[in-house]
Amino acid sequence: MHSQIVEISDLIKTRLSFDEWKSMEAEHQKKVSVLIDEYLDKRSRAIKQPVMDFLFEYYPFRPSWLKKWSPGIAVGLEIADREELPPVNNWQIEDQVAFLTPESIPEKRLKSFKWILHLLKSTQDRRPAFGCFGMHEWAMVYKSEQIRHGQVPLRMESDELAEFVESRPLVCTHFDAFRFFTPDAAPLNKHHLTRQTFADMEQPGCIHSNMDLYKWAFKGFPWISSDTVFAAFQLANEARTVDMKASPYDLREHGIEPIKIETEAGRKEYLEAQQTIFENGIPVREQIIKEYEGILSL
């Protein structure tokens, strides 16, 4: 289906006919719509959804960008008119074929891409650690008068919650979760995490590390393909759902049943979910690495 070419440009590895890439673009938009359109409708009516709200508020990649399609770098799209192209910047056009090149990437972003690739590969090479049981969300409300998601009720009274936190080890390895720990909770963590040691502590069993694969994918868009960005978004949605289920918040009115990590059965359930996310994250991380390596090798 995809024919190899060399006559148009050495940078083009794959060439897609107009009908081929238009079909791929439509299929991508359909998949994204199935996943997020109901959420967007509810958001327009100010109806909260804790998982999707987080994915579109914490991560600065708008739903409209998630719906945009790009084949990634080194893929040629046959066109008759520039106006037919997907609405992303940086297209180069030669002999009625449009493609993305590394020359269109700003130097500052190339430097960022190299750092992201190093982070992903070093994380991939580490042994996964399990058994945190989602305690980071509990540490974010430990002995605090200001609850991060104050509009949502907690499943425990504050004294009971503090007692539970103190009964469990805090072993968070992800700085962007640790930085939201309350002042009383931070010293209880086994690891002292800083922005400077972020890359040194990331490990592939971490729920948030797998969630952040979405961030590392979209930071390379449009040179990173939409298929890869969407796969990472699906993983992030899965990871955040588990994150919220295991949290101290009572989200049952949003259709999110708790994983009660305060019980032995709940911890077992969490561990199984965490291991599943790790396994699902392996091919996603590998694909992002492959695409960044492709960009930086051209």
C-alpha cells in the first residue's frame, strides 16, 4: 500500500496517495471523536469529568490539536492543492508531494527532543518498581486545610486519612507528583526528588511516568505522528483513571468506583492495574523512542 520513493527527496521514506492519507486522516479524527466528543459536550455544559478534565488541563494539548492528523516526519502526501493539507504548519512541498523535514524544527525544540529521547531511553532501561499503591494522591492532601480538588468529597475524615498515610511507606519516584505533596508529607517520602534529578528517578512502572508518555509524544507533534500521540493519550486516560480510583476522593457520582488501597484487596487490585499499565506502556514508549530517533537521525 505504501510505496518507497527516492526521486522526490532523500528525506521521504514513505509516500501516500491522496486517497490513502485522506482515509487515514478521517479514521484518526473518528477515533478521537469517539473517545472525547461526549466529554467535550459535557464540558460545554460545565459538567465535570475528573479524568478528562485533568488530561486537558494539566497537559497543554487542546482537544482540537488531538484531532489534527499528521503522518509524522519523512512521509510524503500526494496533493493537488496546498489547501487540502492537514491544518498543521511546516509542510514542505515538492512535485505535488508535501512532507515534514527536520529543517523545519527550531533549534530550541531539537535540543528538547534530544533531552526527551534521553529520558525515554533511560526510563525504558530501568527495572520497573511497583508497590507505591497510588499513595501520592493521599500525600497531596495529608494534614492540609487546602484540598487540591476541594469540590470533591474525600472518602475519609482528615484524621483517619492522616493515620492511614502514616501507616504506609511513601515511595514516589516521580517529581511532578512529589512536588504537590503537602509540606508534612514530603519528608515522609523515601526519595528526595528535585527537578534536577527528574530524569535519574523516572522508572517505567510508575503510573505517572506512563501517563507522561502522552506529553513526550505531543511535544514532538507534528513531526511525531498522530497515531503515536493518540496511542499515548489512550494510555494516559487509562492511567489517570486508575490514579483517580486509588485516590482518597469519592468519585462515585462521576461513575468512578474506588480502588480501596486502604485494604489488602484494594492494594492487590491496584498492583494488578499498575502492572497492566506498565505492560501497555512498553510498545507506546518504544514507538515514541523510534520516532524521535528517526527525527534526530535525518
